[in-house]
Amino acid sequence: MNKTWIIFFGIYIISVLFLFQLIISYSTQRNELLREVMVMKEERAKEDKSELETLKGVNDRMATLETTLKESIDSMLVKNQRTGVVKDESEVEVGFFQKELLEKDKKIQSQDQTISDLKAQLTTVTAKLSEEESLDEKHGTVTHEFIHNSLPFWAQFGVKEIENNCDNDYGFSLIDRWKHAKTVYCSPNDKTFVSEIDCYRVFQTRHTAKDNYCIGHNVIVDLSKFKHSGEWGLVASGGIKGACDPVNEFAHPPGDLFQQSLRPMMTSFLKTPASQISTKTCSSIPTGFVYRDGVRNVWHSLADMISFFMSLLIADLHPKDVALVITDDYEEGPFDEMWTYLAQKGVHRLHKMKKEELCFNQALFSIPGGSCPMY
């Protein structure tokens, strides 16, 4: 009996010791695993923190680059818009079609290319930044595109779905109506030198008569015939000359065919033999002619500018390709700088220019301010 008890007690002691060893071994392994997990968590946390700091640094650098590129673009646009503006009389004395204007045109083209490259860089950088999923902040691609080449020039300004009659009076449907109203007013009469005058006459709601706008192709403008006088100015006979025959309404113009400042300009037309025009060098720069309705009244000033801008849209021209001659003698007004944005090839004051005959491939006799749809 004693021997059996001793054997049983021995087996019990051995079992307890074995179980204790297992517990110690399990505890040791568990602690080692926990330490490994903690080490891995610490390393991962360090890596995440380092990665986050790196990405934040990239974010800050991209934001700085974006700001720098925007400032560069804005600075170049300002320089671009102001290039070619006549500053004083000494500039005008060199003539209207001199080498200096061509050099400025090349500089503008170079600046346009630089701006385009900067836009592409800015788009690429911001697009890459937006792909970093670990950043909470979202980054959108920044662009400053002014023209979508696949669309007509006027379409870039974004036609919205609005009430039809409102669009016809104020929206781009009005521009379409004006463009489709094109009528030849002076037909070419010589095959060696083709002069032509096209006019666009429409009726706008609330206006008491039709409004007109004319474009001369290969015509002479005699600056000596223009004179500041009253609200709309005076233009003596021969102010506009062309080798073409007046046709349609222009052959026997009714009294309301032209409005306001457009009337003295167009009624000054004088038919001229092609031989007297073909010897002249015509400017290839589309050039507008505007007689302002004063300079101090903000409503009238904006009406003049909107009318000129509409004239460009109807002709499918961009402000960066156009020059302007202001034919009145009013002093410089508080809103005159805005003209430099509408005619970026140069804004010229008639009274500072040499009084001579100039030939233009495309002369825009602007829609008068009073024909603006705001009225």
C-alpha cells in the first residue's frame, strides 16, 4: 500500500512539474511574440510618421510651386496684355506699321508659349499630388485655359440653358443672329485688288431701329478726315475708301441705316480705283475704330467696351490679335485701361497719330455704344 502511494505521488509530482514547464514555456514565447509585435508596431509607426512627413513636405512644395506658377502666369498675362500700347507721341511718329510692332508680336508669341508650358507643368504636378491616397487633403488640377481650340471663339464663355428670348437678346444667340445677318454692302469691282465691305444689321428687342456693324476688307482709312465733334464725331468724304461698288441698302442708304458714331464713318465712303489702293501695304492686323461716348460715365464706357467686344465675337476674333484706334479726342478716362485687354495688339489715339492714309486687310467699324444690348 505504501509502495503504491509513493508511486502515485511521484507521478503527480512529475505531472505538476511538466505542466509548470509548459506554462513557463508558453509565457516566454508569448512575451517574445508580444515584444516582436510591439517592435513591429513601433517601426511601422516610425515609417508611417516619416512617410506622412515626406508627403506633407511634398504637399507644401507643390503648394509653393503652384503659387509661383500662378504668379508667373498672371505676370506674363499682364505683360502680354499691355504690350504694344502707345504711350507717347514719340512712339507714334515711327509709324503704324514698323518693325517694333512685329518684334512685340514675336515677344507676345514667345510669352504665350511660356505660359502654355507653365500651365502644362502645373497640371502635371497637381495631378500627381492628387494620387497620394494617404493625404486627407484633396488636390485638384489647376488650369487657366482661356480658349478651347475645338470650339468657336465665343463658345468658350459658356452658354447656359436660359429662357430663349433672354438668350436671343443678351446671350450668344444674339451673336449668332448678328453673324447670320451678314450682307455685302460694297462688292469688289477689280480682280487684281479685292475690296469689300460687309455689314451686319439686326433688330434688338426694345431698340427703336435696327443696329448695324460693318467690316471693311482691303480698305483705306484716311485719318486726316476724322474729326472730334459732338457725340459721334465727324468724318469727311473719303474717310473710308475701297475698290468696290456700293450694293443693296448701301447703294441708296436710308437715314437709319447706320447709328450714332457708325453713321459718319460709313457715309464717308468713297469709291476708289484699285490702282490707288493696290500700291499701298495693308496691315494684316485686324484693327477696330471706336468713337467713345464720353469717358466719365461708367455706363456709357462699359457700353462702348461691350459693343466692341461683341464686334470681335461676330468677326471670330480674339482680343490678343486685334489693335484699336480711338478716333475721339476725349481725355484719358478712369476706365481706359480696360481697352488694353480688348485690343492687345495696341490701343492708339487718333490725335497722336500721323494724319495719313492707312490700308487694312480687316477694318472693324465697331458697333456703337448705344447699340449695346444693355440699352
